[in-house]
Amino acid sequence: MCGILAVLCCQDCSLSKRSRVLELSRRLRHRGPDWSGLFHHGAHFLAHERLAIVDPASGDQPLFDDERKIVVTVNGEIYNHENLKAGLKQTHNFRTQSDCEVLAHLYKEVGEEMVSMLDGMYSFVLLDTRDNSFIAARDPIGITPLYIGWGTDGSVWFSSEMKALKDDCEQFQSFPPGHIYSSKTGAFRRYYEPQWFSEALPSAPYDPFLLRLAFEKAVVKRLMTDVPFGVLLSGGLDSSLVASVACRYILDTKAGKQWGSRLHSFCVGLKGSPDLMAAKEVSDYLGTLHTEFHFTVQEGLDAIPDVIYHIETYDVTTIRASTPMFLMSRKIKALGVKMVLSGEGSDELFGGYLYFHKAPNKEEFHRETCRKVKDLHLYDCLRANKSTAAWGVEARVPFLDKEFINVALGMDPAAKMIKPKKGRIEKWVLRNAFDDEEKPYLPKHILYRQKEQFSDGVGYSWIDGIKAHAEKQVSDQMMANAPYIYPYNTPTSKEAYYYRRIFEGLFPQYSARTTVPGGPSVACSTAKALEWVEAWSKNPDPSGRAAIGIHEASYQKPIETPTVDNVGTRSYGKMLKLEESIPVVPVQ
């Protein structure tokens, strides 16, 4: 993960402006501590803080085309860069082995339409010095962060984090995922609009083999690295599947041959927490080199101001979950690991949150999953990226692979509906796809472990401790005055007020507070889903425990054992060959 800062159409091109750009770029150096780069051309500045994951020796940025006329600064990874290189019609001289260099050459051949050809997690700014035009783009889901700002002098700014924009831009906002901004039109254009984006009901039948194959390919694709790596392993279904697939294919990759056949895994929690115990069991089963990190409630409370500075939000759920991840990332970096795989996105795709038990029908179930995926850049993607990037670690998320998303959101949602009486718990379609009797991916009880939100799984006393701390920090009178102090997204709890006060001290601009979503929620739901159960509107706590009666309920019936009639077969045959294509819905 890297940090990018671009200032375009700047009226002040003096040495002092260059110094200011360098000063602001330093605010992003935690994201890219390995090298810094700056390109200056006329009224334009492109700065880059590099975290070297692919081609550490020669992949410094900004990057150029053959004639050094097209300049690009990139945050992220382009997983299909080799295929894009092979598809170029002209002869190009590549100066580095960086996966991102292909962007400059690709733009030279196809122009702005190149964004639709990319597969990866990325945000970038590209300057064409031939006509001084520029574009900026963000990946389809918003896995990597990007902000855009405007100066009173007519300048346009882009940055990986808003801390580099807040003092110099009159207005700034989050750059919308799946969009491109072009200086030729001065406007955004959506380039990613798959079928699921309209929330229309899909009808493709549930195919466990297709789902499993698409996910395996997504994991293998993200093993593209030239540095030590690992996996964040909470012991829940999602991270355990990521770890299991990575272990199966690690030796078939360049990374595995370079760094060894045993995968490193990491977990964080309060001593005795559910995640620590489950993660250890999964690690023993898979044979990973496991490292367990402990933190205390007080250590977490002490870190909250730093967390809010790095995560740039006052959202309650995000801060609760970001703090343990922030602390863990620092320990991971101390071990020399620079890239980790993580399980974000699965709950949104498959309705894994406990409140999905109350979805009234498949139409509502599907619409809610689509809404959740569209909002990931405001919540889990923001948390995973910035919590790790705060310490120069890159997080990759296989569940948010474009092809896999198309498969997951392209199936008839009736298969995803939760039916406890029949043994179908949340994410049953995913669990079943990896329930292989001949070559088990995970122990059964792990494969069918009930959902724990990350902030709950690290230890229930973590959230209770935050609430108790906030109770001491925020008085009843402060809460009574909250609508006047914070009329936008008014805090509704003392915990929310406590976070908001810290955030406003760091980011007092009105633009900053509007980058954070608001509205009522229960157990991570959207506001729309509160309509499913009347009682939820009276208990809008984002913790998983707030899904009244679900977390405590036990399933009396056994887990449904698939048969030939309902899934086809119990073993799905040979392991994936890395060169195999997957017959998935075409990426749009």
C-alpha cells in the first residue's frame, strides 16, 4: 500500500510550492515508508510515498511511458498486469517489474477507457504532459482510499488520505469507487456498473463448484508479492477460508517458492477471547506459522486518538474494530511482514451479519447485500486499508475480487436465505461450497462457526470497556447539547460523542465530517434494514449482540448435510490449476 498526493493546475509553481507538496506528502509516509518520489511539470505536482511489495528494487514512482510524456502515481496492485502487457499492440520498453507501470503504456494506446480493463485494488492519478490533461480513478469497490479536493486558485487535489488535503483545500470529499475523473470534462464518470449494481433480482442457480473455484482463483491472484506476507486469521469462517486456500496453493506461486511453504498467520484479541482460541485451532489444523497478539482494554483506549487520526472517521463500528487491527498491524510490521490477506467483504456478499436472519424475503435480502457492498468503502475497506497502512502493511481482500463478486451476487438469493430450522445458518452457501469430505478445507465446527463481528470476537469486554470509558468522558449535559455542537450526524450515544470530539479536534473542516456516513444501524445493518424488525429501531447499537435474540440462540437442528439433489456432489474434484480460467459472469 502506498500514499499518493497530486496537485494539478496549481497557479503557484514556485520552489515554496514544491516544498509544501513535499511537506504534505510526508503526512502519508506511514503508508509508504520505503521511498519517496516527486514529479513536477509546469502547474502539476505528482508525489508518491512507496510501500514496496512488487519489485522493491526498481519500482519507485512516479512511473512513465517510453517517452516520459505520460506520468502516473499509483496506490495499490494491478493483478492482471501481465495479461495487460501481453495485450499491448505496440512495442513498449518497460523500465521496471512493477505491476503498476503498465498503466502509463496502456493509457498511451487506449486512453481513458483503460480503467475498465484493470483488475485489482488501486487508486491513481495520471498526467499526460503532451496536452497537460489528467485523469484520476479508484477501484470498483473502493478497497484503496482516495480523496479529491479543490483549491480557491483553481487547483485540483488528490490524496490517499484527507489529512494531506484538509489545510490547503477549500472543499474536499471521498472519491467515489468505480469512477474516473477527467480534466477534459471536469467531472466524474462511472466506469464500473455490473448487473448487481442496479439491485435487480438475479436468477442464476447456486453452483457450489463455481463459487469455490472463483474464490480459489481470487486468493491465488493475491499471492503476487516479492516480500514476506501472511494472513489475518480470526478463526471465523472468512479468514479461515482465506488461510486454507492460501495454504493449498502457496507452493504453486512465486511467493511461496521464495518465502517458504508455510503460511504465516496472525490474530489479535484480549486474553481468552473467542477469536484467539478459534484461530489457534485453525492454525494447528492448517499448519501455519501462527503468532498471537494480546492487548488490554486500557491499551486499546490509549490508542483510540491515534486510530481516529489514521482511520479518519468517527463511525462507532469502524473505530471499535479498527483499534485491535491497528495494534496488530504494528506488531506484524515489527516481524518484517509487509503484506497480509484478510477476509473483508464476505458478510456483505452473503448476508453474514446476524440481522440477515430477519430478512423478510429474498428480494430484500439481495437488495441489502448490494447496498452493503456499495458502502464497503466507507466502512470495512476503509478500516482494513488504513489500520494496516498506518504501519506500512498492505491488506488484500480476496472476497472483493470482481469476478468473485459477480458470482456471489449473481446467484438466486433464495439459496442465501437463513433457515435455522433446516440447519442453514448465515453464509450457508459459502460454507457448503467448501464442505469437501475427501479433502477438507476446515474442521466442520469451524466451517459452521457462527458469525462474530471483529470488535466482538476480540473479546466482549473490549466494547464494554469503551462504553464505560466514554461514560466518564462525556456528561449528560454534553449529550443534551450535542444537536447544537454537532448538528451534522449528531452523536446519539456517549461513545459516539467521545469519538466525534476527537475527530473534530483533528479534522475540524465541514468537508471532513461529511466524508463519514451516518444514520441508524443495528449489528452493522443499513438504515433500510431497520424496517425488518420494529424493536431494532429502539436498540440501534452496531454490535453484533444487538441483533436481538439471534446471537444467543443456538441451533437445535443439525447442519444440513448436502446431497446429490441439493448441491450435486460432496467432492468437487481436482485442485485449481493456476492457468485455468473460471466460467464466471463476465466482469463489466
